[in-house]
Amino acid sequence: MEFNGNNLIEMGYRPAKWFKEAIEFINENNLDQDQIKTYLEPFRQPELVPLHETAKNFVINIRAEHESENDNVEKVINTMNILMKTPTLIEGAVMPDACPTGPAGNIPVGGVVVAKNAIHPGFHSADICCSVMLTDFGKADPKEVLDAAHSVTHFGYGGRPRGEQMPMSQELMDAFRENDFLNDEKLISIARSHMGTQGDGNHFLFVGTSRNTGNTMLVTHHGSRAPGAALYDKGMKVANRFRMEISPETLRENAWIPYDTEEGKSYWEALQLIRAWTKENHTSIHDAVLNKMEVEKEDRYWNEHNFVFKDGDLFYHAKGATPLDDKFLPDITGPRLIPLNMAEPVLIVKGTTNERNLGFAPHGAGRNFSRTQHKKSLAHKTIEEVFAEETQGLDVRFFTNEIDISELPTAYKSAKNVRAQIEEYGLCEVLDEVMPYGCIMAGDVQKNAPWKRKKKFRKG
């Protein structure tokens, strides 16, 4: 009788890609029962890892201050209750700026979760190492800094055109080529072209003055751009292979790569290289502004707020949360930064791990409503009216010259409430504030997107 897949399943094996090859080998060599058992031993699959029966505990550092926030807070707590059943997780926390990011069970922005011996690509998402950098320009004129920055930065889709690219260090390119996840010439080419770019969405270049010193400061906010997105895609595929093999009950977005595997070690190293690329990206823009103005910086510091941090066999996944504990930062450069919105100060903070924060603080103001919902709520006004009302007294610019009202201050939670809850829950201490002068953002990149212009051209 011919051996088949049902026989494998009866022997306790779960369907897998190797079934076909094993069945062919067994039949071609006419193996007996004992020989079959011996042959299949290397294919023995690990026991399935079930979800936690009940959600692991997480600290809630958020509450609705207004009726409009009720739905947001309820969704955040609901998604955490599902998320915290993921087998690897042992504890978590929710920050005051939290908001949901997708279907129930997905980690919310403003969520911190601790996994044992596991890295979850879905918890850092495609915008790996979204981060902020500050450079102190001393007594430079804020307008001159913003003008210089406008002339050298780059927002929007894709990378810089040839002839305008900022160099990626040879050392970093070599390191990419030595990593299994990043050794991809197409990915490296993209990393080179995206150096010195800031993307779109809520990424920004902000100029303001220190409340303490009066010095002019430049702050940039962006992540790892296309190189990070490419690593995320690869990481999710590997994590999902492990999920199907060891924990199919786990939600796809919550899949993990076990750290004690070859893939886990390599992915961790890739994350550190993407971190280095992102820091180099921020630095390229800041240095270009300094060079344009022919001035020297007085100070500089940076931190991630969307990344994975390791402490022994514990992996802290911060989906939009600012690391406070020094153990999370291998290159501590100074205090940490919490931007709120373009009309509010960037907070300069410090803090330590306590029973509520797991070593983290909020990363910004978060959203109560989706971009679409926010735009609908303002449909009774023109875009120009909304812009004039919300940016009064500020020098706010959009790189595409198209206003994006979904990035104006009312698109975000009340900065006042977020700050009040930071204090109420004892999350961190504010050392200084960068008072807003102006900022640059991508703008509405959809309005005149290249593919839309092409369609119009064809119609003509």
C-alpha cells in the first residue's frame, strides 16, 4: 500500500512543505514501519504553543478626558486585551497618547509590550526606528534655520534623484552586505537613494527656541524609510513561517522570530543596522543645514520611539513610546524628545523605569480619529481657512505645496491632556521645551502624485 499524507498526519505530523519529498522518498525506497519512523525523526515538529488563556497584565496610563476620546480609549484597551494573549508576552503598558492601528489584537500606537526570547516584526511595523533628533544652533535666527533646512531636506515618495543624493557611509553598506536580511543589492541601492529623505505622513522638520536658553533648535522626525520597510516585509515572512509551525493560533501580525534561532540573531543584527542607517539619515540632514549656514552645532541628541530594545532575554517592543531607561540606548546622547504637534513645544525629558512605565514615556500626542474622519469633520470649511486658523503665528510649510489638514494640530489629541497625564501617572520629567517657530512637512502627497499626473496626461 502506497504511503501518503494521511499516514503522516496519523503519525502526528502537521502538514508541511516537506511532506511531498518525504512521501516520495518513503515510497521509492519501500521503507517498512521502523525505517519510516527513523527516516522521519529529523522532521519531528515542536509542540504547538497555545495562546495565554487570559491576557497578561498591562498598565493603563491613559483615560478619556473628553467624550470624543471614549471610543479611542475603549478600542486601545480592547486591542491590548487580545494582544496580551500572545504566548511570548509577559507584561505591557499603554501610554497617554495611545491610539489603535488596525484590527483588534494589533499593538496600538503608544503600546509597550515585553516578549521573552522573541522579536515581533509586527510590533515595530514598517516604519522601523521612527525617531527624533535635535541639534542646537545657538543664537541663530529661526527663520534662517528653517529656510536653510527647506533648501536641503527632502519629503515625499521615493528617494533623492541622482546628482542630489546624500552619501551613505561605506562602513554601513559593507555591514548591510554581511547580514542575511540586508544583503540585497536592490535594498542597498534604495538605502543609498533614500539617505537624507524624510518621507510623508506625520514626519516633520521642526524649528523652535529653547524655553531655558533661547537657543534655536532644529528637530527632525522620521524613520528608516524604504530600507526599514523592506526589512519589515522580510521579517514578517520569516515570523509567519515560525507562526505556522509553532503557534498557528497567534494572529498573523503578532507572529514572532525566536531569538535563539539563526534567523533571530540575524534579524536582531539587521535591526541594529537599520537603526544606524536612520541615525545617519537624521545626521545627514542636520549637518547639511549646519553647512549651509556655515555654523557649528552647540549640542545634539536623538532617540528612537518605535523600535525593539533588548534586556537579557527580554525584548521590549515600543510601538510609539520613548525609551527612558539608559539600558535601552547603546549610544546615549542626552535627554529624550517628545514632540506633540506643530503648534506645541517639543518636550525635552528624562526619566527612569518605574512600576507604571516599564522604562518608557509617550512619543507624542497620538490621534483620536482617523485622517479621513478628521477631514470629514472639517468639510464645512475650506482647506485654506483651516490652515490659517490652526497655524496662526507659525511659519508652517508643506514640501509639496499642498496643505495636508490631517497633520494640523486638531488632527491630534489635546497636547495639554497628554502632558497632564504624563504628570499624573509619573511617566517622566520635563527638563525643557522647544517653543515652536515653524516646521516643514510633506503635505498632501496624494493630490499631485506622479501616477495621477501620468493618468491626466494620458487622458489629454
